[in-house]
Amino acid sequence: MFNRLVDAGKRTLAIAGALFLGVPALTGEPLFLLEDKHLQVGFSQRDGHLVQFTDRKAHWNHIADQAIPIGLWKLELLGDGKKIGLTPADARQFRLERGRERHSVRLSWTDFGHKVSPQLEVIVEARLGPERVMSYWNIRVANLHGVVLEKVRFPQVPAIRPQADEYLAVPVWMGQLTPNPRSLLTGPAGKGKRLEWDYPGLTSLQCLAFYRRNGPGLYFSCDDTASYRKTFAFWGSDGGQVNYELVDLPENREADTYTLPYHAIIGGIEGDWFTAAERYRSWATNQVWARESRLASGRTPEWAAETGMWVWNRGCSAGVLDPAIALQKELGLPVSVLWHWWHGCAYDTGFPEYLPPREGVESFTNALVRAHQQDVRAIVYMNQRLWGMTTESWKQEGAERYAVKAADGTVHPETYNTFTKLPCASMCMGTQFWRNKYAGLAEEVYQKLGVDGIYMDQACSSLACYDPNHGHPLGGGRYWMEGFRLLASDIRSRCAGRREVVLAGEGCGEGWLPFLDLMLSLQVSRERSAATGDGWQPIPFFQAVYHPYCILYGNYSSLAVPPYDELWPTNFAPAEPLKLLDRKYSQQFLLEQARAFVWGQQPMVANFLPTQLRERDEEIGYMTQLARLRSRALKYLQMGVFVRPPELEVPDAMMPMSRLSIYAGQQGALKSFERSYPLVLGGAWRAPDGNVAVALASIACEPMNVPLVLEAKDYGLPRKGRVYRLSSSGRWRIGSFTGPRVSLSVPMAAREACLVEFGR
């Protein structure tokens, strides 16, 4: 038995027996080590804060020597109407003792004085994993006795040790990577900046990585299978220090005892973001959301899975369905439509007053019948959480009562329309009123108008609601995801019949896999919407974990100026909506299409007109080439597992990038910048039959030879096999391979795509 008890007033120390190796930290203070063959975790004997997190194989302590200490946890409480912040430094007594499991420790803090309940106790338990460089953390807060626990910041990791060539990978929907996170977090003056990402929502899965490429790195995760609300955060502090914390919003804030309902995980990795994705995938794909995903369980309607191209157009049927029919004739594959601005209300202001369609019921339904006769399907836009606060229905139906309330008890309006500046409110998914309202509209649109599915905008997001009259926990918990489950089930029940409704959402998220058939992943077009030079680039993080479990589609790849909603003020309308963009932006279009192809998404084109088949035949030809090739390689690009993308030694080129949103109008000129991108993109896939293929897409204007080198063990390749080349026109053998490494040169024509297959 090894106990340590500190009385902050008497400064006494009691130690009996021995369990952990006690050594002085480099700062001079005594240190406890919890260790196994993979990992050493050092705790301060003074208050339990982290001093050491050493990957033993890499001989690397991830916590800097001269770290400014922060507590292992921080609580935000509410007592007697006052906010209280509590840290380990506020405890007069601290104890460290043997944990019940092997390689585990228990730390506790008590006697917080007059600030809170006199019996309050904070207990942390940590254990090291049986495999890999992994540690699992839990926290319990006992004897709250009427004090409201609002937030738990745990674990807090101070001063991640600086390295050269650092990266931070975050699963913001599809995923994004920044190559210089320390400068992003500390800023030029070293004052510090905070970055945080909520889950479930914009953070699509529970795994982040802060690392040096192919060197030591940190893996931050959770094993939460119930989608509790939480926030992952990094922040910079004095001296260029970068810190991490997980913030949990307790489901029952007024309970006497709180226990984190999952483990926070801190691990070490050696590799990159894909290494982190592989580790997370080994756990995540065994969870309920993967087992019950729509695609993996065979419940996704066939037409959605078989779509060869999506058209994302806006407005009345003549400008949406007719172009899709024309493109389908050119492509020779099924084309489906993501249809915005079909509704009778103005976009981003009049929701949810969608009915009747703006062109009238008869015209709308007749157009859909004609499209169906041509095997063109359509899903229509219906935002699944916004209600315009200036609409008649907002007042007549008393919608404010069921809107999301902030902690101050008020509705915080969201304004998207920069022309009208009319506010919208987010409706609470935890209320039956909103679920009934939305499901009823979806039923009418599907059953009476004959659409094929509903695009539920802002679906893969969630908000914290603090309205005590909604019947759900305040702020944190699982109620948002449970509400969405009930909503999706209700819609499918109401729409049951000879056809099966398709439900699609914006973004992607693991918790939504059992409920959505399609997930719109627009980060392949990130440059069209992100701030110039924000330091982030898109990565297929979500695909690397979940590709066989959902259909990702989407692209804002466009050759034209965006359209303008006819229900918006006419004085902001551009002179020539849907005018072709300058040809200098053509390579941006190719880049977006190539990303979607090598990352396994269903292809899409936005703002498409049949005239583009002639006026931009090279760009459209490239897009249709990729679509046809994808249709021949579905066992990889739709059913396959995403494996490590090959490192291609190909030249980069500076490319003009355009930024022009639907809200540009006459007052917002097209914004442009230049950035360097590789001229050939690649992704690797393992099919269900075990074969591996590398998808290559060149956006270069000249032919080139692409060197391709694969380590057989990294891809599960056999000792020997044959190599084939698959193009949009055919498949032929190009060689064979043997031994631990495959090395070949792949000749590629200008703007060509292919798959290089490795089989037994």
C-alpha cells in the first residue's frame, strides 16, 4: 500500500510501503511515476498535476521541462447564485494511492474550505492500457450537496513539448490538418489563442492528434458510445506553451455525485494523422453506430448507393431537373439532384414555411414525374433546426418556446442571410414539438410532392440547450442525439410505403451513421468557403475510419458564379448569375473533383448548366472521366476500407483559387488567392476481397510518370502478385510484384485518372 496525504496547512507527508517509482522531476519537485513497458506518467506529489508523459519506446516526454503547471482538472460550479471555479490548488488535502487494477492510480482532493460543500471530494482514476502507449482517465465528483456542477475540464495536459515539423489533425466533419499548430495557438505575440470543437457535431469522431510527422505524437480520444456532449480544446498560454483539455457538460448538473460516463484517453503515437485514425478505427468500427449504420446493414436505398453523379442546383425545376437529365445523357450513369430553393420561402430567412413549392404544386410534381421517367432522383432541402424569427408561423405557433436557449435563458439568433439580415432561431431537438413539426413537413413533401428524399441541413451538428421546460437535461448529456434518433424514425415511419425515403445530412458524424443514408462532405471544396490563409487544409479523416459504413457525397465544385434567390432583395442581385468563371480557376475545379475521387466520395457538380458541356468541355470531360472510372471501381471506392495514402513524389504548382459564396451579390466581388497544390493526388483502398488499389488523379496539363512505392506489410499485400491498371475504358495487366516493397512508375497522360490494382 502506498498512500500520500498532504495537509496544505501543516504541510505534512505520510508515506507507507512502495508501489510507484518516486523520483524528482526536472523542476525539482518530487514525482510519482505510473508506468508499464510502454508509458511513464508522472504526477506531482504536491497536487497531482501532470509533469511527465513519456513514450518509453520513443524516449520522449511530451510535457515540457519548464512547464507552467495547470491542474489535472478544473470544475465550474454554481452555488448560491454565484459561479465558482475550483482547481486542485483549492484543496487542503491531497491523496495518492494504489488503484484497484494493475498499472493504475487513484488521486483524491478534499477539504475545499468555504467555497463549496464542506464534504466535496474529487477523485481521479488513471490506468495504463494493456497494449500500445495508452492511458485511460476518469473523474468523480462526490458530495456536491446542492451545488450545481456546470462543467468539468478533465484531463488537462500542460505544455506539450515543442518539436520541429508539428501537426494538429482534427476531425472537423471530414477532417482538417494544420502544419504549424503552435504558431496558430500562441500567435505572434505569444499571448495565446483557444481552439475548441464540440462533439457530437462539427467534431465527427472522438480522436485528435498532435504530432511530429513520423516522430513522437499525442493521441487524444474518448471511448464514449452514447454521444455525450463534450468539447475538445487546445489553447496557447504564456511563453508559447500549448495545452490540451477535454470539457464535459454533465448530464445531471444537480446530482449529488457526478462520474464521467466514459474514459478520456491520452496515448502516444509515432506516425501521423492516419496512424491516429487507424488506432481509433480499431475501436470505433466495433461500436453500435458502425454495426447499425444504414449502409453496412443494407438499409440504404439502392438508387442512392448507385448514384453516379450529383447535381447541386437551386431554383425551379427547369433549372434543376432539366440540367440533371442532360448530364445523365452525357454521362451514361445515374444522376441524382440535391435541390435547394424549391421551397416557397426565401432561403435562410423563411424556414420552415417550405410549402407550397415556389413554382406551384402542379408544376413541381409534374417535373418530378418527368425526371423519374428519366431515372433522375431528387432530394430536397429542409433545414432540420432553423426557424425564421420574422415569419408568421414563428408567432402563430409560439415557436420561441421550443427554441434552443442559452445559459442566460434567452434565444441567441443566428443570422445567415447577409442581404436581409433577418434572424433565425435554432429549434431544440429535445422537444417533441419541433420533431413533430419537422417530421410532418417531411411527410407532406415526400408523400404529396413525390420527392425521393430529404436533405436535412445542419443535421450533423448539435447545440447545448438550457431551457428547463423542454424536459431534457440542461446543457449536456445525450438528448440531442436521442432526439435525432426519434426524428429520423418518425420520418421513416410516416414515409413508409412502396418507396423508401432517403435521409441525407450536412457534414458527417459517427453518431448519425444509423440514421442517415448520405452525408454531404464539402471540405473537398474548402478553399471556396474558408478564410484565406487560416492555416488548415482538408484531410479524409472520417473516410479513414468509417468509409465502408456510409456514403459520403458532395462538392461545391462549380464553373459558374452562384445563383441568386429570386425571393431576396433585387437590389443585391448580381448582374449575371450563373455566369461562367474565368478559365484561370479551372484547375481549382479539377482539384476538387480529384479530391472527391481519390477520397472515395460520390461525385457532384454545383451550378451546372447544359451549356457547360460545350463551353467547358475539358473540365466537364475530366469530371465525367472520374465518375465513369469510379463506377468501375466501386468495390474499392464505395465498399473498400481507406488505407494509408501513398506518398507521391510529384511536383506542386501554384493555382488560383476563387472564393465566391451565394451571398456575394454586387457588393461582394470574387475573392481570389494563390496556393501550391500537388499535380497528382492519390488514395489507397482495400476491397472486401482483400485486393488493394491506389487511385491516382492527375490535374496536370502535361503527361508525367508517377513513382509509386508501397511497403507490402503496410497494405497487407501478398508476397507476390500481379499489377493491373484500371481506367474508365478498361482494365489490363501492367506487371507483377514480389518481395517486401512494390516500386513502379505509372505513366499518366495530362488530366488522366486510373486505379493501380495489386492482386494475388
